[in-house]
Amino acid sequence: MKSKFDKALSVVALSVLGAIGSVHAAPVYEIVNIEDFDLKGNVDGTSRGYALGVNANDEMVGVSKGKKKLSVDDEDDDGVIDVEDGIAPEEAIVYSVYLPIIANNYTFTAEENDAESPWNPNFFSINGTTAPTDVDDEGDLIVNSVDTFFYGMNDSGVKVGAYTAPEKTMDYEGEQPEDEDDFIEYWYYRDFELRGVAVTEDGTEIELNPSYETYVREDDDFVVELGGWSAAAAVNNSNLVAGYASTAITEYSSGRVDDCIDASEDEDEEFPVPVEVCVQADQYPSNGVRNISYQTRAHVWQIESDNTIPEDNIIELPLGLTPDEDSTLNYTAQGLGINNDGVVVGRSHTYRNGKEDDLYQDAAYWQKNTTTGEYEYNWIDPDIFSDTVYSSIAYDINDNGIVVGSFQKYISGYLREKFFYYDINDPAAEIVVPDDFQEGLSDLTSKPKAINNAGQVVGNIEVTYDKDTPRPKAGFLFNMNDNEFININNNLTCESKGYEQDEDGEWTRHQVEVIDGDGSILTYGAEFYVVEANSINEEGTIVGTAFVRKPVYQYDEDGNLILGENGTPLFEIDGNGDPVTSFLTRMVVLKPTSSNQEACTESDLVEDEPYERKGAASFAWLLALPLLWLRRRKLK
């Protein structure tokens, strides 16, 4: 294996270095969306935020999710409480045709030149979605049923992603539960589960329809509108969108639809379930599996200058194999990244080396034939090792033709995922697996997400070698010019880690104050930690996800917040009277600092002082516990 690996390094790395140019040392980064020692990183009314794409104009897109439980069932309250200071329970999202559909994913945009606040996450409505804190004329929270997702954007501000159809209802005519509190009024369903979308700079929404949406049973021509599915993952500066869409239904799934049709027409059934409702139940995930699934292929959609996509501009990219006519398997291919030359990268099922007993899902790229103008499938061989690589995937490609992706194989007895890069312009290319935090192949799972034209790659990697517990991850930056691989957290300024400098020039962790439900003031140390880097532009601006430290609220066995005597939530307290803290995910934006700024090191920092509880001495607070407990109210 070693000689083959060395060959890959020498052949590919030389071509890459020649194309990219001079060597640059890893820059020091600062988090630029910190405000009052907190991260502006999620839509109001949600608990988590993720930045997924940034363009050359320092504009970004992201997704916020985890709708907070904000309602209060109490005559003395206005119906909504502020849970911004700590970690609160989220609304339980249950997939059921007996319950209203509640959205849990909200798209947002942010930009450096925001008129009100740089990098503020601004809710972005697609397909009529409402913000999670919007209320109606009666002051009640609006229940939004449409989930939305943004995955990327180009330099012209065209944003791409996907959304679900809005909720529909049908009068319920089945048998009612014995418990009157469980009375069922409607069936709840929707026309499709996922639809790709592109949104232009002027707000025009362009639906990216799949080629397969409708099921027609051959026996009796019974028609069922399934909706199919599609998603847009990336868009280049020519407004060419890459993604994937349904092209057929699987044989098993068609059997499930037939069962729904037959059940709806069964005259012996006292309360037959409508076909639409039965199909909806099968399209919902159950233990991570959907009973209705589709043959899926990579696609490109070319948006014209008038914001339309003519039928000829919708191209299904070839699968990495030709299935047998009688095959019943579900074959999948997805386009996940695209460069400005229109080369698409992703993954596809394929027969390795043409052997039908070697079916795998591997990284691939699709490129136009210069003679025919047709897209052609190209396999990226992941197997530079003597033992088996079980799967691989490509996430992005830059304009120099450098693909970044990952593969899965057993390392030291554990199935791990490892970052690789690959040069499509080198006829003799093999994948290159760079060293991360040690010389040679480590067993740390690493996953790249994006590469810019300067050869900088960002992603996430495990940071501990413990094999018996879940391994924490960190965002990484890899520079192909000098093979430097860094944990981004090691190249942050002290302010970007939650520290502040005193008059003597010493750095100490900033203490955040929060008011507990009993009126006392709690403090805890601010902390930020970058866990994934998802996109990088040509100037080195990185966007991704960071942890921000927050105190934990108390809630009952039903997931309802417990309020204190002042009507605000009570925090979890440890045996010393200090707040129990944990991490929430927030979008993070990092920019390189000036060349003379140094990264924060342990020698710069002063050890944190123990947590202090202000407003009540620990002993007095403990004595008051029984009285406070009697005054706590539960949310229903």
C-alpha cells in the first residue's frame, strides 16, 4: 500500500501545487458574529443554527432548527416566555397522519454588510413559511407546516435548497379513540416530502421538479400523486444548479402503494383509509426508514436569465452502472457540488471494475464530453489500500479540478471515515489521503465539506483517540500548498474563545450573568468551540457550526419548563450551587485576522475562577429549597 500511496502523493500533489501557486501559512482566525459574549447564530424561537454556504461577497445561507417550547399555560402569563438565556426543551416533532404537521427547519441568510447588524441571521421565507415566533391577530403563535433548507449560494445571490409541501387536511371518518381527550378531527398529509428550489436575488422562487411524481398502476390505471422528491445542493456562478431527483419508484414501494389503493377500495372495511393518507404514512420516516422510496439520480438544472428552467435545461446525469432490466434494487446517485466549469461531484452506485458482484456507492464526478456535449459519469476509485473501502463520497470541487471527499474503511478495527482529495485533470490520478494530526494514516474520522481555488479545504475531524466513548469533533482547515492541517480552534484569537483582557493585559474567561427563577444571579464562563467548517470563500472567510456554552433549564417529565417564583425558568444547579452548563450549536463566521495577530495559547490565559452564585449565599439558598419547590409551576 505504501508505494501506491506515495505515488498518489507525488503525482497529484505536484499538479495541484503547480496550479495553486505560492505557499501561505495558516492564518489566525476570529469569530466575527459574537455579540455580548454570545453567538448571533440562530433564528429567534429556535435552539440551534448551522451555516452551510458563503459566497465571495461575504453573504451566507444557513438552517435553524429545534423549535423552542415557548407556550405557557397560565392565566398570569402572556402565553410566551423568553428562554434565550439557557438550554430549554424543544417542541416534540412527531410524524403522524393523526396530528398537525409542525415545521422544525427554517432557512436564514446573513451578511457582513447587513444594514442593522453584521452577520445577523435573518429568517428567510420560502413557499410561504412563517417565522417560528410569528403570531396571528389573536396573539397566538402561527403553526407553520413547511420545512425549508438552504445548502448553498453563488456570487450572484442565487440560493439553493429544498422544502416540503404545506399541510393538507381531510375530515377523519375512522373509529374514535376511547379517550375523548384523544379525539381525532382530521387526517393530515401533504403533496410531497421534498422539493428542490432555487431562489434568485430578487426573491423569485424556482421549483426544481423531479421527473417522477405520479404513480400509475398498470392493472387498472389507478393514479396516485406521490410527489416524488428532489433537492438542490449547489449552484455555480452561471446559475447551473446541481442536486438530485426521483426518476422512478422502487418495486417494494410500488407494492406499498398498491396496498394503499386496495385498502381504500375494500368494501369490507368500515372505515377505509384514504389513499393519500395511507401513502403519507408510508412516506414518513419510521426508525430512519421510509416504506416509499425512489430511484434517485444526480441532476443539473440551468436557470435562464428570465428566471425560468426550460425542459431542455433539466438534465439527468448517468448512473455509474447499467442495471439489469429485471433488477429490483434501489440505485442512487446524487450531485452534491459543482464548479464554474460545470463539473458535478457527488456519489453513485457502481460496479467496481465492472464486476457485478462488487456493487458499491462511490465518489464520482460528471463532466461534459467536449465532442458530444453530453455529461459522462467518471468513477473515483477509492481503493488505494490492500483492504476494502466500503463506500466513498465527493462533496465539492474547485475550478482547478480538485475534488474533496471521504471514504469509509476499517482502521484499527473500527469503521472510520477519512478525508481525501483527487485531481480530475491528472490521467494517472489516485486519491490522496493527507496526514492530519499525526504522521501516517490516523484512525480519526475526518470529513471535508468545501474547497476554494486557493487549495484551502474545510471540514470536521475527531480530536480524541478514545475508542470506547463518542469522540468530540472540531472544524479543520487544510492547506494543500504546504499540507498543513490544523484544528481551527487552535488558531483562534482569545476573544473568539470567550476570554477578555483586563487592565493588566491578562486574559480571563468572561463571566456571563443570568437571572434564575428564584431571582438570584448565576454566573458561568463564556466559551465558544468550532465543531464543523462547512464552506470557505476565496478570501478565506469560513462559515460553519460552533458550540456556545449555556446553562441548562429544569423541566418536568413531560418536557415542560419549570418556572420559579419570579415567573422565569429555573436553571439546573449542581451540588455547589453553580449552574449546570452544556453546549448549543450556533452558526459561526470566521475571518482571517491581520498578519501580525497571534493565536491564543494556554500561556496567554489565566485559570478560571470558580463559579459564583450572586444574590443568595449557598447555605441560605439550600435552606430555601423546600419553599421554592412548593412555588414552582409546571407548564402543561
